[in-house]
Amino acid sequence: MMTPTPSSHDPQGAYQLGRMAEALSQNTVTLTKLVEAVDENSRSTARLASRQDRMEQTIEQIQADQRKMININMTGQSTEADVRKRLEWLDRKYQEEVSNNGVRDHGKKVLYGSILIAIAWWVGALVWDYAVSKAATRIQNQTEIRNKG
């Protein structure tokens, strides 16, 4: 099978070949612009990421400074080491107070218990004295009745 050889006088083929060359040229220009746009987009993305990193670092630093200032204002200390010492001291004082409150509450319970026991003994003594005086009165009355009779 033989391939037909284009004739040198084929105006239709030359026209189509010119259109294909023009389309190829336009596609090349479009691809070049696309590559440039992708490169610019990559540079913009890198700049944005860098700015975002700096912004996040700045926010973290601001938050750390804010916590430090709150601690300094709360404790009245001027350096971070002094703030830590002051906060540890405050924590120890708080723990001592909690412990003292526990001892104080226990002491109150013991005191109230002692008062209740004393009241119970006093009531018991009153009842005992009453019973003894009744018994003594009865015995005295019986002795008087025997002596009279």
C-alpha cells in the first residue's frame, strides 16, 4: 500500500497546515502564561505561608507576654522567676490553710462531741440524783412507818 504523496499544488493542505501551526503557537503562548501564573501562585502561597507563620508566632508571643503580665500583676513580682516563687508560696499557703481548716473542723467536732457528752453526763447525774432521792424518801418513809407502828 502506498501513501499518497501530497502534491505541491494542494492549497487545502497548506491552509490546514497553517491553521495547525497557528493553533500550536497559540497553545504554546497559553501554556507559557499558565506556567507563569502557576509560578506566581506558588510565590504568593509561599509568601502567605511565611506571613501566616510569623502571625502565629506573634500571637503566641503576645499570649505568653499576656500570661506573664497577668502573673506579674497578680503576684506583684517583677521577674518570671519571682512570679514562680510567689505562686509556689501562694500554693503552699493555700495547702496549709486547707490543712488547718481540716484540723480546725476536727477540733470543732471534738469540742461539740465533748459538750454533748458533758450534757449527757449532767442529764444522767440529774436522773440518778432524782432516783436516789426518791429511793431515799421511800426508805425514810418506810422507816418512819415502822418506827410509829
